[in-house]
Amino acid sequence: MTAKYAGINVEVAEVTAELLAKNPTGKVPTLETSEGVIFESNAIVRYLARAGEKANLYGKSAFEAGLIEQWIDFAASSIELAALAWVLPIEGVIANNALATKKAGEEIKKVFQILDSHLSTRTYLVGNRVSLADIVVASSLVRLFELVLDPAFRAGFVNATRWFTTIVNQPNFLAVKGPITLTDKVNVAKKEEKKKAEPKPKAEPKPKEEKPKKEEKPAADEEEEEGDKEEKKKNPLDNLPKSSFILDEWKRVYSNKDTRSEALPWFHQNFDAAGYSLFWASYKYSGELPAEVFKINNLVGGYYQRLEKLHKYAFGTMNLYGSSEEGWNLEGVWLFRGSEIPPDMLECDDTEHYNWTPVNLADAAQKSKFEDFLAWEGGLENGKKFNNGKVYK
């Protein structure tokens, strides 16, 4: 596509051992020129963009050239690895890893938040015409749009989607790639059929060994042991009636399964409203939060560290909504053992910095909001969109 824009005729050759031998890495792509060989995709397109006579793909100034370079590096560092981790299992190239897919999806959302904000006032990434930045970044997103970025996702990033469809429908793009069909659903990797394990040969029983009898402890030692046991206070939540909802199992499902299609249905099917409770948490001082996201994440991380005793009895996600320009909202949803906020939570000083209200899943609006919070999608009633989240488990 870069060659098309640049007006350079590039002959596409078959991959042969002779061609691979010309590349020090032994891989493709490899561009063979009259002056020698160039390898790596971005190095090749940079060369073609500079060598071309027809289109000014590197901008009108050194500054615009620098902006174009930043977007090329952005595609390599922030898009390509996450995109491959998401789409290659769907294409059957690598084994599926649900946790890796979840993390890749989160990274791609961050990418689109950046693109959508940047393109809210621009037609192209740099300048007023197609540049090498548009070609490289759009190319890195093609398989995502074809396989996983469904209408619901695209609706949240209208500026980025408008820009992408503009670029891929340019004549030079169409001439190489052909029409791009945007997916109407989130495709997922096929589950591998588990092979039945061959029965292991039964081992012959070993003769029982007689264990030596334990020596009786002196009465003084027994008294000390009883005293130690009394010092270890039992958490009152351990005395609650047994629940059918297993918190550890929910944490595994949430961590390893797709949130929308698998984890949330599992939750609604298994949730025990008598044994557990749900609460919204809203940070009281969102208007005073720092502009830097990492500082807000450190604030939440410090809170989590001070809740070390609560892991056995709680699960939650604290989500950040908005941007440094429009301001932040720090909101969360928590799942607790029992019908109230646990004592270990209330004893933590940070807890008083939040407003706490029960979640009513019988209310359709609250249920939808609850699902958005766990899926790290959507936004708040004030229009601020999800920025990032941090899970406590």
C-alpha cells in the first residue's frame, strides 16, 4: 500500500530459501533493492515513503515527520502484540489463553481511547492528507475490525471507526487489500477437544508401615497450645451458613473466561443473594483526583494492600471514568460475604472516603451497569467513558 501511494512498482516474489538467505533473520518480509536488502515491515515502508515521488507520506516538515514516526512506533508497541494475542487463537495459529485474550482486549480498548480522542478534531492522524502514519496504524487494526470489534465496540469509538473506514476505502488501500468487512460479532477461539487420558496401570499395594506412637506432651505444653489457639481469633464471617456460591470459583471464572459471554452468565446463575451482598462504591473526592492516571492507580493499589485480610471474603473492581481534560470519576462495585460490608473493610481508613450503596440486580438499569463495570465497558450517567480498572481478588 505504501508503494502504491509512493508510485513505486514493487514485485511480490514467492518465498524461497534463496530469498530468505538474503535476510539476516531468515524471515520475511524482505525488500531487495539495487543497493541491497532491507528487512522488517516498518523499515521497508519508511524507505518506500522516503523514496517515493508521488505522495508526500512523511509530512510537510520535520515536526510532522516526527509525529508520523510516533504513530508508527505506537502501532508497533501498543497495537500489534495485543492484536496478535487476540486474533491468532481465533485463527487457530496459537493455543487459546483466556487470560491473555482478556488482557489483549483491555489493551486494545486503551488504544481506541487514545485514537478516538485524537481523531475527535482530525480527519487523519497527521496533517490534512493520508500519511504513512495512517497506512501503518490502519493496517495494524484490519484483523481486529474483521474479527472482534463488533458494532457495540465500534459505537463507543465513532471517531476512530470513521477514520479507519476512510483509510481502508482509499483506492490505493483497496487495490492491495480489497474491501474490508467489519465483523457483526466478537469471534472467539474454538475450544479444543480434550483427549481422554489412558488409564494408568494400577500399582501394587505397598505393605503398611507401622507408625511410631506419638509421645504424650506434658500438660504444660498442652496448656500453651490451647492458649495459642485462643489467640487466633476466628473471622465472624466463617460462622455464616454454608453458601452454594463459591467465591474462589467465581474469581477463577472471571479471570479466565470471557466476561460478557461466560463469566457474567455464570455469576447470575450461581449468585447466592442470601449469603453474599453487592455494593456500589463511589469515591467522595473525585474532583480532587490528580490528572495522572498512574497516581490514581497507586491510590487504589494502596487501598487494596491495606485490605490484605479481606481476600477470602471479597471481590471488587474499582474503575476510572473520564479523562484528565474533562475530570475523573472513581467508581467501583464490590461483592462481600454476608449481608453487610465486612468489619475488615470498615476498619480500613480508606473505606470512609467512599459512599457505599447496595446494588439491586432486580433493577434492569443497575444490572446493566453492574455488567458494564465488570466487563470494563460503557460509561457513567454523566457521559464519562471507562478509562481503566483495577480488580481486587
